[in-house]
Amino acid sequence: MTSYPYRFIMNYKGGAEEPYTQKMLYTFDSPRTSQGYMVWVEKYEHHFYAIKFHLRKDKANKNRYNVMTGLGEARPVINTCIQIMLDIAKADELSSFGFIGASMLQESTINTKRFRVYRRIMATYVSEEHFEHRFNVKKSTYILLRRRAMEKNPNLEHLIQERFVQWYPYFE
């Protein structure tokens, strides 16, 4: 699995108005295109982490998660995000993860191109030995539920979904 070297930059604490308890920033540069990327990992209740990434140059763009880079390096960029995820999984043995396959600007939110790519890559690289794979094609969301966490809390998936519907109307 080809990925790029990355570095942890900083932690942000979630405030009362934020749904997450912590937000971590990682960055990396592509040696192939010399483009910089920012990876945001939001930590929520129940050891649930949402991973988002975008080009550094798009950080002020309100559509930063909806634009395609056109750089032809989706696989190593996604693989780098997976490496960050696996590092978090080592540090937090109850961690579960989620992704939204954001739609392109003129694309439906149902079964997006990004979602189809994420789904294929997660099924290939993330073992079902430790994570249960769940997805929602209509919302283009993918969740990796840690089996160890589900043993401790069989209602985990419902609790996570309930909180996301509360904070984000998109998930209703």
C-alpha cells in the first residue's frame, strides 16, 4: 500500500458548540505533484473518529471536500489517510471510524464516486477481523465499527447514528 509520509500538527479541543470532543490536524506533501494535503480527524463520543482531507490550497474554499483535484493520485492520498487511521487505531483500541464520500459539485449525494472508491479500498485494506464494515449507499457513508468496542457496547452503532442525526441534519 503506497502512502506518503505525514506529520501530526496539532490538537484542537471541541467547544460546547462543536459536536466533536477533539480535532486533530495532520499534513503531508505529495512527492509526485508537490501538492500539500490537510487531514482532519474529528473525535466524537464513543471513540468514533471521522476522517476528512483536502488540498492545502483549498483550505478556505467552502467546497473543499467537493472538488476533484485532477492530480491522479487518489489511491496514495487515501492510503495515507488509512495509515493515519491505523495509527489512531493502535493508540485507541476502542476506536471506530467513519467517512463520507462527499459528492462532487454537480453530483447526487447517493452512491457518490468518492464513496464507491472508499468502499472498495476499505474492503481491501481493512480487515473484518477487527472492524465490522457498515455503509449507507443513500448517504454515501462508510463506518468501520471496532469489534472490541461493540463487545463492550452492543448498541454502539445506534448510539453513533443517533448523535450524528442530532448534530448533522444530513444524516436524518
